[in-house]
Amino acid sequence: MPLTEVLIMAVRTHPGKLRPNNEDAVFCDAGQGLAILADGMGGYNAGEVASSMAAVHLSESFVRMLGEIGPNIPADWRGGNAHFQVRKRIDEVNAEIYLAAQSEARYAGMGTTLVVAWFYDNCVTVAHIGDSRLYRMRGETLEQLTRDHSLLQEQLDSGMITPAQARAFHARNLVTRALGVEPVVEPEVQSFDVLAGDIFLLCSDGLSDMVDDRDIARALRELGDDPAVVADCLVNMANDNGGRDNVSVILVKVGGEFPAASGKWQKLLSRFGQDR
């Protein structure tokens, strides 16, 4: 079954109430099973440049590969070559952003967070860098599948602050890992099974900082039948709570199973397996 008949996607991005421009960048394509969200950082318009480069170049790289072999990639890849292919493409984009930052003074120090979700053969491979997140709503339970690469998360993990203190943490937006800031970056890559009825949410910290997870879960439970309505609701909630940052969301609702077509994996392995 074509992914466009199984994956229902909705994307929204908004500058928020206080920022003069939007440094988030988003991409989604149900037919390719691909969703990308990047939240840029840097002076002037450098953050916008970094996030745009991440979304555009990474999506183009994926689409080139998927266009040759089709989207029905087997689950056998999830622990090996799929992760390798994601890392390889992120490495290439990281190098491009880093080179641009080194080449032009106005882009010095620019970087971006990144979260990618790649759906194939009843699973999803997720890669993230920084504090943009991916959540999964399964039944009545909302679960954060990514773990922030941030100073705040490190403080929480070490026990130096409590979850209650984290709400007022003064440096909550300082990330410890970003795309394009260093010559080499290490994305965190994981794969998860996907079930019919699951809802996946990719978001920038403009949502997660402004809207409590319980309120996100409530919106998904009450409005989950229509991802576009939920996406609008989440952006409005972030802005109603102050809108201190750009806010971007991508929602993916899974309407059924999407197993790999027979024989697709041989073509994939013959062309890309040697890259491992």
C-alpha cells in the first residue's frame, strides 16, 4: 500500500509572538515516509540559513536515494544500514553547514538542531541533534522518544536540579550538540516499531518550552483524528502561553500497516549495502 494512503502528515511553523523572523525549517513528504524539523541558531539571519540548509539538503539527499529504490525499505535495515545511511547524510549536511560558517563571517558560529523521522516497513528510524523532539502517542500514552542534548537535560540527569526546578532553569535553551557547529557531530539514531493508530509529533522547543506534555497529550487525545487541526491547536497553545520562540510542529498519524514490498530490499542492498 502506498505510504500516502497510510501516513497522514500535517506541518505548521510560526514565528511566535516575540521573534521578528522564523529560524525554524520543516519538510515532510508522506510519499517518501520522511519528516524533518530544524531549529536554527546564530546571529543575524545565520540560524535561518543553517536550518534551511539542513532541511533542504537532507531532504534532497534522502529523496535521491529513495527515488531510486522506492520507499518500501525492509525492517532488517533498522539496526544497521538504515542507521548508517541516516548518519552518512547527516554527516554530509553537517560538513556543508560548517564550511559555510567558516567561509562567510556573517554566518560564523551558525548551527541548528535537527530531528528526522523516516518511516518504512512498519517501523520508523529517528535521528536527532539538540533539543528538538519527537513524541509518540500510542493509545492514551504520550512518550518522548528523543532525549534532549541540552545543559538542562544534563543537570536533570545528574540530579543537580529537580523537574520542578527545571521549569525555571535560566539556561534551558543551551544545547550541548548542534548541527554545523563542529566539523563532526554525533546524531543519536534509534528505530521503533510503528502500529496503526500511532501519532508521531516532531517539534521545536518553541512548543515543548511553552506547552506542558500533559496539555500536548490532551490535544492529541481530543483532536487526534485530524492532524491538521491538532497542529493548528498546538501552535495556538504555544502562542497563547507567551509565544516566546518560533514554534514548529509536524504530525504524522499512522492509518494502517506499511510492510515492505517483496523484493525491494535486494535492490536496496545491492546499491547501498556496500557503503557500510
